[in-house]
Amino acid sequence: MAITDTFKRLYARQGLAMLLTAGLLLEATALIQYHFSKQGLRDEADRRAQSEMTVARLRIENTTLSVENDARSLSRALSEKLYTPEQFAPLIQRLMENNEVLVNGFIAMEPDYYRWEGRWFEPVVSRRDNGFETIRLGSAEHDYFNTDWYRFAMDNEDGYWSEPYFDADVTQDMVVTFSVPVKDTQGRKVGVFGVDVELTWLDKLIESVQPYQDAYGTLVSRGGMLLGAPAETLTVDRTLRYETLIGRTGWKMSVVIPEDEIYGGIKRVGLIVTLLQLLGLLLLILIIWRSAREQMKLEEAQAGKEKMENELHIAREIQMSMIPKIFPPFPERHDLDLNAVIVPAKEVGGDLYDFFIRDEQLFFCIGDVSGKGVPASLVMAVSRSLFRTVAGHETSPSRIVTSMNDAMAEINESSMFVTFFCGVLDMASGHMRYCNAGHNAPVMLTDAKRMLPVESNLPLGVMAGFTFSEQETDLSYDDAIFLYTDGLTEAENSAKELFGEERMKAALSGRKSAADHMQAIKQSVHEFVGDAPQSDDLTMLFIHFMNENPSTDRHLVLHNNIQQIPQLADFIETIAVEKNLDQALAMNLNLALEEAVTNVIMYAYPDGADGLVDIEAILREGSLEFVVSDSGRPFDPTARPEADVTLQAEDRPIGGLGIFLVRHIMDKVDYARINGKNVLTMTKFI
């Protein structure tokens, strides 16, 4: 009996020890699970906060960068109009019409710059509910010379973002100002151009930053002033805070997440799991241990997959937000029917298209980056941004492509390239100039279907300094141009057959709207490919020219003989009568045109050689455009420095006065070398 009791006591002690050991192991397992789960939730909170901040930051940076680029571009335009301050307000208004976040635009000149205007000269264009209003603010009471936006902008070539302030003079609301210096033709700073941005859009954007229900975001200026925040914010003791800076503005965005919202659920689950583990004892310890280990691996793998999918999803949203995707894009216009589509082969891709209208000209492009996936998408983003930046102030397709190529070749360490097609379509006349950089030839849909003749040139990013050729053609009413990437013609079916150009042309049959043409070709590709996986990005752009009343054109052709110059007076007089121009303006136009044509007659052709000068007058609504072209030696008169008219006549170098007169009479002067011709375009707004 004693031996049996001793055995039982030993067994009981061993069982208790095993029970205690199992309990400790179960509790240790619970703690380990709790630790890794908490860390996983913290990582998830980090990802959510960073994702929300990244999207918001990019949206803010996209808006502020657009404001900065527009302000710098208009500052340069105003620099060329210093002799005609009455043109400041129309230029500023056009800028504000294209950027909805701008509430005020103004130019503030140095003291007594225009003596007849007094010490202060500050015209302001302000957005109103029914349009725009131009007012004058500069005065002793509104001494802008002492404001931060004026003083710091004069000292900062790249511009200055002000602290938020209450605009008591115009909007009666909180605004921030971005201002840049304005220079004269000698490079001297003579004033400041600035735009005001209301803070309302920042409040709405920050309110959308909410990775968790009780989380919130804030945005403060470099000086600590609040730019944007929810109407009510949380006050909690234990929080997680994430911060990021916004571009050049110096603004700091923060996301605050209460810790209880992140960890509250796992604390309750942890207690339940611990109780269940204790109840399971030895029977469950091995199962829990094995399950915990496998669960940890599964969670890590799932977390990695979700992170990658989330980042790719954000990247796709950002990429798609960079291209126009609302069709019709210009519902108020009846002279253009346009549609486009982009279908990446992966989550993100390297195809791009873009278009916008500036000065009644449609700027458009399509491109295909070598490679696929994230690297190609980054190059695509750079290409689209470069196109918008360069085409925002440049009108020649060849110069747009050349500038993009030089910029991309300089940073192309990965040796990726972009096939690219850029076009500029004059919406008034249907005249189209274009430049191809190794891309597929577009399809022209007129009375017949044909491939547009293109010179291949090199793709973008291959070699800096390459000379890209420019071509031109004309579109009539109901003509169209179809642009595409090789993802269309090289689409494969299950038998490895290519869709090809002939099927593409067959799908573009009949006279249809842009949307119907796009739907027809997508249906044709879908039926051909079937269930075969997509192997390449697919992008298409359809432009349908619908102007039934093209602008009135007049032509005059002269030989390079100075005796034919008097014909210009009759040419201008006819246009002046038709356009009801006053005599003074007609005389100025005749002077500018005579200077330009004389320059061609005297210098374009070799001595003794017979050549022609073609003068085309294009009458538009609100403008008069003269295009002077010749086949002589390449010469860009706009590249010549302006004559210094402040010098005495005997001290000035010979030449330069003619282009000086042209620049100061006309509102816009552009030069291009197209198809072996010098093309000088002079525009006067009337």
C-alpha cells in the first residue's frame, strides 16, 4: 500500500509539473502570438498611414507643382509684355481659367516702374461666381513692398510659398500665395507675379486621410500655421503619429492614429485565446505550437502579398490619375470628337497618352516605354510630366520632342527608351504639325484609310542632342487620325498569330464617332485574342476633327525682289477692311510684316538666286495670324538678341531693330524649321 501511495504521489507531482510546464508553454505561446500579431497590426497601421499620406501628398504636390509651373510660365510671358501692361489682366485670367484652385492672380511692379501709374502698380484678377473681376490694390494702405510674398519672391528665383493669411482686400478668406520674380529683357527683376490659393480644397483633401475610423490628418505650414484639418480632431493620450513633407512648399502633413483603435481587438482576442489554451492543456499544446508557427509564416507571406498588391494598386491609381480618362474631354466643343483607352498588361504599365488644348491648338501625344511593370511605369510618369511641362510653353512638336529627349537621355541610367508621337492640331484651320520618335505610324481616316507618312527618328532617351524632324498635314471636316501602340498590332491569339495592321484597318471602317470607333476596335481585338493572355500594354487614341467652318485664310506669294514689297500694303488693307481694323493697327501690322518679309528677301536666298516668300493670313476669332515661310537658308530671327534701343543710333550694332519692331508690335512670335522651310508665325490678338 505504501509503495502504491508513493507511486501515486510521484505521479501526481509529475502530472502537476507537466501541467505547470504545459501551462507555462501555453502562456508563452500566447505571448508570442500576441507579440507578433501586435507587430503585424503596427506594420499594417504603418502601411495604411504611409499609403494614405502618399496618395494625399502626391495629390497636393501635383496641384502645387501645377500652380508653380503655371506661375513661372506666366511670369516669363509677362516679362515679354512689360511694354503693354494693359495685356497683363487677360493673360492672368487665361491662366486662372485653366487652374480651378487659383482665386487671385496679380502682378506687383517695383516702385514707380510705370511713372504714370504712380508708386504702386498692382492689378489683381479675382475669381467670382459669375466670372472674373480685375481690380487695382497697390496704395499707401496696401503697401505690398513690405509683404513676405513680395520680398522673399524677389530674393528667390524659384518662387516662394507664403504662410497662410487672411485676405481682407479681395476674397475675405484664408489663402496662401505662391509668387515668382518678373524680369525684364535685360534679366533685371522689376516686379513679382503671384497667385492665391484658397485653403478650402486642402481641408477637404485632409479630411479624406483616414486609415482608421478615429484617425485623422493635419497639414501645417513651415511656420506652424494650420492649413488643413478635420472639423473635429481627437484628443487621446496614446497615439501613433506619421509625418511627411510636401514638395518645395515646406508644408508638413501628419496622420494620427489612436493606439486603442489598432490594438483593442487583439487584446480581447488574446485573452480568449489564452483561456482556450489553458483549457486545452497537454492535449492542445503541440497543436497550438505547430499551428502558431505555421500561422506566423502564413501571416508574413500574406502581409507581404497584401503589401505588394496594395502598393501596386496605389501605383496604378497614381498612374491612371496622370492621364485624361473622362470622355468626351471637352463637352463644350463641337469641333472635336476624341476618345482614348489604356490597358496595361500588368497592374502598372509603360504606355501613355495625353492631350490638352492651349491657344486653340490641340496638343496630343502617345508613347510606349521599353519594358513593362514598375520600371516602365516610372519612365511613363516622367515622360508624361515632361510632355506637359514642355508643351505648356512650346508650340513646335519637334522642339517639344527634342527637349524631352535631351532631358530623358541625361537621366537614362537604366538604358530604357520611349517610342513617342507628338502632334499639334490647329483647331481653327485643321493644319497639323507632328514629330515622330520611333513610334508606329498613325492611321489617317479621310475618304480612304492610309498610314500617315512619318520619319522614324530615334526613340526618346537613346541619344542626347539628336535632331528630330517635323512634318505637317491638313485635316478637313470629318477627317480623323488614329494613334496606337504596338500592343494592338502585336496582340496574339492562342495560335500565336498577330492582330496586324490589316485587321486594325478593317476594324476602323465607316464614319463613326470616336467612342464607336474605339468600341469597334476593342471588340475586334477581343474576338481575335479570345482567352489568350495579354502580353503587352495596349493604348489607343482617336482624334476626330469636326470643324465645319475652318478659319478664313489669305495668301500672298512674292519673289525675293525688294520691288514687290509694296504689294504688302494692299494685302494688309484688304484684311483690315474685312476684319474692321482701325488705321493705326493696320499700319503697325504692315510695318511688322514688311520687316519680316524684307528680312527674307534680303538674306534667305543666295545672291542672284530666285526664291519665293509665302505669306499666309489666318483670321481667327479674337486673333490675326501671319505665317511667313520660305525655302532659303535656315535662320531663326527669334534667337537674335533684341536691339538695345536705349543706345544712340551710332552706338548700336547693325541689325536687330527689325525683329525688335516685330516683337513689340505682335503679341506672339514663333519660329520653326519644317520640311526644309523657315516658318515664322506672328500673332496679334484683336
